Amino acid sequence: MTHQPEEFPGEEPLSTGQPSRAEQFLEHFAEHHERILAHIFSLLPNEQDAHDVFQKTSLVLWRKFDQFSPDGDFLAWACGVAYYEVRNFFRVAGRDRLRFGDNLLKTLSEERLTRHHRSDRRARALAECIKRLSDAERELIHQVYGGQQSVKDLAGQVGRAVQTVYNRLNLIRRKLLACVERSLAEQGD
């Protein structure tokens, strides 16, 4: 008797070639779980409370994933769910002396989500700008920031003064900053 993989209720069989809703959820959740947890941490001062709310949020996200539009912004949706879970936590734990008001909590949640999106755009822009560097510039960045060696060791290896290498890195950083800012301005950010 051959054992077939168990399917989730309402899921298509795995053989359709399309990812199942469970696979879609896991892909989104794996990509964003650290940011969801960070979002919750920004709203709750206690680490254990934040982890507890994250666990509850994760379950709610799974249970309500059929309500998420495949074309939607998973992080925004998940942070919205997290916001309501944090509010519920404060309601249930209302006996604590320190309690954020609903308006402050909503403002903090919205600001954190905006920062997530801004950070994502900056990271994508930086990746594109790094691709535009010359091979030598990319290699220098990789050697120094990739943790392979110190600037002092690198300078000795290439026969340059340490200050010369630092100056070159500074020029590359300025070039990358200008590129990222230009890219973000073109995106309207």
C-alpha cells in the first residue's frame, strides 16, 4: 500500500504543478517571519510577550490565509493581523500598569510597516547599484565587507597604503549612496 502525501483541507493535489495554498503560505511566511516578529517587538516591550503574540499571530495567519489575496502584500496583511493580536494581548493583559493607547499602538504599527517597505526598497536599490560597479570595485567591496579580510591585510596584500584603500572604499560608498538615492527618487520615494 502506497502512502500518499497528506493534503490540507481545500488544497489542490501537489501534482498540479502549481504551488498549493500551504506552499504559498510557507513561502510568504518564510520570507517575512523575521519582519513580522520585529514588528511585534516594536509594539511590545517584553520579549516573552512578543514571542507569545508572534505564535498566536502565526496561527491566525495560517487559519486566515484563504482570505489573503495572492496579489496582495503579505507583509502588510501579516502586520495588520499582528497589530490586532497585540491589541488583543493588551486588552487581555489590561491589568499591567504600562499600556499603550490604541491610537499610539496603531501609529507605531503603521510606522514600522512603512519602515519595512522603505528598507526593502533601499536593499533592492543597493543590490542593483552594486551590480553597476566595476569588477574591481565590486571585488574590493566583497573583500572588505564580505568578512574575508581586514582593510589592513588587504592593503598589505595589494601593496597599497591602508589610507589609500580606505579612500577608495569611501569613494565607492559615496557612489553607491548617490546611486541608491537616485534610484529611490526615480521610484518616488
